[in-house]
Amino acid sequence: MRVNNRQSGIGLVEVLVAVLLLSVAVLGFSALQMRAISATDESLIRTKSLTIIRNLAEVMRAYPEAYVTGSGSSFAKAVASDNNAVPTVQAVVSSNATDSVTIDSQVVSIVGTDSCLSTTTKTIEGKEIAQQSCDINQLAARDALIVKKMAKDQDLSVSIVMCPGTSAQAIQQQMCVITAWSDTKAILDDNDSKACASANGVYKTGSHCLISEAY
């Protein structure tokens, strides 16, 4: 009786090829997952940016006659016709202030303690009224600070500039709200590589930002 002693099976080369193909497939899937996560994060931050832009645009429309002059975080009331006048909301958002600013020597803060925004009252002729009253510039500054704080909490930088091609700096006219994240700056600049866009409003390659026109 003849016995067949020949045996067949999988060799080492076949195993290595199978492992290689599996590794390529797993790496491709991992890259796809990372790309999907990145796209989701980008979508989320853009949604947050749009919310900030909408809120800021509403604040701008609420105070069309609020103008100030000054720099840093200290401003004084101005009229729109003044050469150095800037819309109050733009001035506050573009300043280095985060929690408080000074308007006409009056500190305006998000909290509003001991300022025209506080809840302290006084009685005059039997009527209870606010201890101090806010003017339109102080109210505009408070609302601008609140939106700026919201942006900061979301790791967003925000600024308001004249849109390219706009000749007058006025809330009633075309203004551009810029939000930026990651290492992008919320500015329009030809020379700064980290700027959101060029001076004429063209997005720079690789920038992470949104530019929205507000009227």
C-alpha cells in the first residue's frame, strides 16, 4: 500500500505578504480616521466662529452712534466726524483689553462692579434709581467685552477692521469681522505670514480664520 507523505501549507513568505497587506489597510484606515477627526474639529471651530461673528454684528448694529478716540484700553467719547474717531465696538474688540476698559475715565468691566453697570441704587425724591448711569459708549464697550470674552473662552482671536475698498470707518457702512484660531492672526496684512488674509482680503494658504462683512 502506497502512503502519500507529501504535505502542503502556508509558507513564511505568504504570511509576511498577508501581514504587509493588513498593515497597509490598517494604516490607511487610521489616516482616514485622523482626517475625519480633523475635519470634525474644523467644522466645530467654524461653527463657534460664526456664532461669535453673529453676536458681534448684532452688538455693532445696536450702537451705530457710539464712537471713541484713544488707544490701549483707555478711550474718550467722540463724534463720528472726528478725524480719529473709531466705532466703540471696533475700538474695544481691537484693543488689548479682555475684562475691562476705561471710557471717559469710567471703568467698564464685564462684571460691572462699582461702575455704571453695577446694581447699586440711590433714592432721589422718593424714587430709587441707578447709582450711576451708563452712556451709549460705555454700554457698547460692555457688550463688546462680553463677546470678546466668549471668543477667548473658545480659543478664538477676533478683530474688526475696515473691509478692503471701504473708505469710511463707520458701523453703518461695510466693516469686516475676523475670527482666527490655531496660529493664525485675526488681521489683514501682506507681510505677516500668519495673517488671516492679505490687505485686499484674499485668504492666505493654510490660514485658519473666517472673514465676515457686517453692516
